[in-house]
Amino acid sequence: MRKKIVMLLFNNFSNDARVLKEGKSLAEIGYDVELICVQENKKALLPSKEAVVPYFHVTRVGGEKRQRVTLLALCLLVISIAIQVGNLLGIILSVMMFFILQIPKIQCTVLMGITIMTMAVVARSRKANYFQAHDLNTLPQAHFAAKSRLQKKQLIYDSHEVQTSREGYNGWLHKKVEQFYIQKIDFMIVENDTRAAFNEQLYGFLPGVIHNYPEYEEEITNNKFIHELLELPPNEKILLYQGVINPGRGLEKLVEAAPLFKEGTLVFIGDGRQKAALQKRVIELKLTSRVKFISKVPLHELKNYTQQAFLGFQVLNNTCFNHYSASSNKLFEYIAAEIPVIACEFPEIKKVVDGDKVGICIDSHSPKAIAAGVNYMIQDLARYQNFKDNTKKIKKKYIWDREKVQLEFYYKHLDLKEQK
């Protein structure tokens, strides 16, 4: 009989490559995997139940419509009880509470709380051997599900990011929360050796490492052409950034560098908090003919777009340790698509780019340095071809098959621990 793993994830699981790979791999090696994730507000409604592959299925909780119904029902219940009891003060207070909850910020906070509690309760209802939290925002729910029972279950913390030093996060608050729960987990996974060493320094133990390498794919035939989509000449060089468009990723520097490129069109594929500001900046700089945007594409189509590029950008800025320590899935997606890279000089990224000679590391905080790297590749086509040839030679070095073996090893170790 298959042992069951319940994973928790605080997004809608539409483009989370790491969780997809882990779930599929664990199902393949003999586990029954259920992913409990959320129906994100203001995003397309996805099925509440979904089968990914045999023995790996998804349950989505929350959703704005469901949350509002739950909130309304709670308010009406409180008012009804107050009326039945005949307590005038209770009636007044419950009605005041109803109107206070119509204030957008308060309502948003309460709805988020309802989603968190729903996720925790649904997870707790599952009879599983293991509960795996993907990132800190699901660790309290996973802890409740795993440990609030007579026969406690093993709790795995898979931290995709450095939670205590992350762009847009309150480092002090997240550190306190992580410090509290880190003592209660049975095993921890991080994304690379630099982050593992940081964790050892912070908490006194070395976690397991699962790199975020892509799955290996044979060559695929293009059926969606960037040049046609963007109405560009067939020989135009595509200078590509793919991924989330958020602050701290050096994307405004890319836009500022674009006028200095001797050839090529800068193309962004993705969505995010900074996208509107970048588009506005492109208009201000009169770069609409040289900088183009494509909305987020499904994971299974992404390589189809990527391999049409001349080069790819990974130009994180050193705004937090999370960025400084990143190895970044997009770096390996560029390599898998056999396109050279213009990259920042951070340790995990530099180790690959310089070590395997698949591109150039530059000062990612300088538009001039970014442009110089691009122009170097454009002007020295022999060197560019050498970088491209190297991506072909080493791309199987950075594939998920290697990490899948490590993931299996960790879970087999947990199996032995459970038997004792």
C-alpha cells in the first residue's frame, strides 16, 4: 500500500515547476501525493479537484466567491444569535462588525485568514504519513496538520526561498515565525549549497539540497513563433527575459540598457507586480519598438519560446540574501534551450556561467555593463557560438533526473525513521 504525502502550497499551482516536478517524481517512485493549494483571488478560476498524473492530484481551497460566502454566513450567524438572545449591545456590535468587514483592507485580511484556516483544516483531515510545506507561508498549516494528533506525522519544510532576507518581505517577522517552527520540523530542503550553509549558520543544522533543475526534453518543434507574434523581422535577435516581473530582478536596468544594444529586441515573457511600471518606463523612453512584452505562458510551452532567443538574461540585483544566493531555475531553462546567458555575478550563478562557459557574468546593477555584455556577444559571433556549443554539451548536467534521485533518497530515509 502506498504511503501518502500531503503537500501544501500557497498559490494556485498553475506555473510552479518545482512543486510539479516533486509531486510527479514522488508519485512515480511509489507514493500517493495530494497537493493542497489555494484558488488565488483575481485569477482565473481553476478546478477544485485536478489529477496531474496517476497518484498525484490537486485540491484547491479558498477562492474569493467562497470566502465571501463564508464571511457573510459567519456575520449573519453572529447577528442571528444576538437577536435570538435579545442582547441589544450584541446586536449593535455584530452589525458594526458586519460594516467594518466591508472595508477592503480589513476584508482582505480576514479573507486571507479564512483561506489559511481552511487549508489547515483540510490538510488535518487527511490520513497521511508525511506533510510537506512548500515555503514558510504554509508551514504553520502543515505543522497543525502533522502534529495536532495523537500519532504525530513527519513534517518536511521545503523552503524555495530565503525567508528571512527576501525582496518585499519583513525579515524580522518572518525570521521569528521560521525560528519558532524550525524546531518542530523533521526534515528541511533548500535549493542550493549556499542556502544550505546559510541555514546551518542561522539554525545550527545542514538541510538537504534539491536543485531546481528543469526536466529533460528532447528537441521540440516550434509551433508559436515570437517573431510572428511580435511582428518582428525573421532574423531579429531576441534578447529574452522570462519569469516573474517583480522588483529586485534588475529589469528596470535591462530597459535602460536597451537603447545601448547594437542589435536585437528585448523581450519580456511573464507577469508580475512591476510589469505595469516597466511598460510605462518603456513608453517614457520611447522604446516601444525595441522592448516587447508577452504575457506568462504555460510551463509546457515555455521552452518552445525560450529556444527562439539569441540569449537569455538573469540579472538579479543584490537587494537581499535571497537574490544573492539564488541559482535560479531560469538560468537552467536557458541552458536547456541551448541559449547563452548574460548573468549577474552572484556565487551560485557565476559558478555555472563561468565554470561551464555558457555566457558572461556582468555587474547587473549597471545598464552600461549589461549592454556591453550583450554587444560583446553580438559582435564576437565566434565566441557566442562557443557559448552556445557549451550549452549543448553540458545541459544534461543540470536536469531534474539527478535531483529526483536525491529526493527519493531523502524520503526513503524518512520511511526508515517512521518505522523505528
